Amino acid sequence: MTKNVYLLRRLGLAWLLLMIIPGLLLLTRYQLFPLIDLQSNLATLLYWITSTGTAPYGIATVVFVLLIGYRMMPKALFISFFLAISLSQLSSLALSHTLKPYFKEPRPNLVFLAQQDLPSDAQLSLDSFYQLDKPSRSTAIATALEGLKVVKPEIKFTPRIHQHWQNEVSYSFPSGHTIFAVTLVLTAGYYLLLAGLPRFTLALVTWALLMGLSRMLLGMHWPQDVLFSTILAAFTSGFGIFIVNKLRPFKRYMLEKSIS
């Protein structure tokens, strides 16, 4: 077995692991939202995890991973690492922004608010919500949340999650956070494993798993969003790695020889 095939098999296992939870949820038709208290410490932790994939913190996450590679990889391998991450992330961003308006799937939190018997001035309509511009959508969410306090005062939010619901007003499918996280894990994982850094790769896989869970538990995505975004991430990651390996085939071969 060549080292390249060995690395791809290990990444494949990590990829399958990331699909298990949303896959089971989709098969059983079980939704994680609303499951947890959105004013709890767990909700706050999940918010900070999800923030690592939200601009501008998502940029800091990529920079952090790149710094690890810069410090622990041979220079020639780091160049490929940097190029592959940059290309795959640009691809994932373009794919997410292209597919969202095509599928036009409403988010779970919006469906939840639309199903509540809110005061007349706070009611949400799924048909009209996405006809509004972004500032108006944020205002509509804020108004609905105020109305929710009246009809269901037991449902409470931390201020950050309250604001997160107001900020995230685009369509649900696919999950941009999941594509971002899984693309980063698979792309970085390929080069990290090549450099002999399995522990950091495992840490990234755990982070991506928690990212998908946070999106579902906070009411931002359905299980199918996370599952199919994980599948799409394999293509964006594979695209970046394939192109870079084609551009730098000789150096990649020499690095594999020196590291093995």
C-alpha cells in the first residue's frame, strides 16, 4: 500500500465518522432542536464552537491551522498545505453561496417561530420572510423572539444566541459552517498526516464533529443539511488537494520519500 492510499483511507474513516450522527438523525427523522436549554452553559459552549466557523472568527481558525503547519512542516510541504487549504476553502464558499438560493430551505429556528401562536404583530410567515432584505429579516426575527417571550416565557436565550439568530437569516441548505469545517479538516488532515501529525488531525476531526452538532442543537440546520454538507466537503477538499498535487507532483513525491 502506498503512503498516499494509506492517508486517504485514514481520512475516509474520519469522513465517515463525521457523517454518522447526522446520518442516523436523518434515518430516524429525529431533530436535535429544540432539545437543550438555550440559556445553559452547554448552549454557550456550542455557540463559541459555532463561532469558530463564523466570520471573522472563521478566518482566525484557518490562520491558526496554517500556523501549526508552518511551525511543524517542511517548507515545501507547507506551501502545498497553504495552497490546498486556500483553494478548497474558496471552492466551499462558492458552493455554499450558490446552493443556498437554489434550494431555498428555511432554517429550523425559523420554522419553529412560524409554528408558534405569536401575537399578531410578531408572527412570521415562511412564504414572505425570505422576500425581505437582510436587515428586515433580522428585525422580523427580533420581533418574533420578543413575541415568544409572551407566549412561552420558559424558552430563554443567551444574548449571544439571540443575536446569532438575528444574524443568520439566510437559507438553511447547505450548512456553510459544516462545509467550512469538514473541508478544512480533510484538506489539512491530508498534509498533517503526511507530516506525521495524527494527534492534531484527530483534534480537528473532533472540532468538526462538534461544529455539526452545534449547528443542529442551536436550531440553525437540519440533519440533512449537515450530512450532505459533509459529503460536499469531500469534493471541495479533494478538488484542492488534487489540483495542488498536479501542480507540485515532483516535490510531493520527494516529501513522501523523506517522511516515510
